[in-house]
Amino acid sequence: MKVELVTNLKRQATKILAELRRSREPVLITEHGQPSAYLVAVQDYQFMQRRLELLDGLSRGELAVLEGRTYSQSEAREKLGKWLK
């Protein structure tokens, strides 16, 4: 992973962004020697967001099963039948 100082980002933003688009490698931005932010390609960020939404949905589903908030197949068919008419 590439690391850049925040001052370099300020001075060379166009160059750093061009390299990011070319390599698709995230850039860690540091301030005063400490990690401050990650710079990632838009497509990669959107992909990560979709993946997080999917994982969140799976987690909610697992919790529902553990809590017994489920329907049998016939109950589900009956409830969905109202929507599908």
C-alpha cells in the first residue's frame, strides 16, 4: 500500500489521483506521522459498500434465526402470496 503525507496530497493531488486510477492501490494519508485517511478508487469504494450491505443483511438474517423470528415455508408462501397477487 502506498503512503503519502497530507502535505504531498495538497501539493500533488492530480498526480496522486492519476496514480490511484492507474494502480487501483489504496493510498494511506498520514498527518504528523499518524494514519489519517485512506484514498481509494470510487469503484472500489462502491464495491466495499455493497459488500458491507450484503454482510449486514446476512448478519440480520442470522440474528433473526437465533431469535426464532422465522417463518415456515407455508407461512412464508402465504405472506408472500398477498404481495404477489
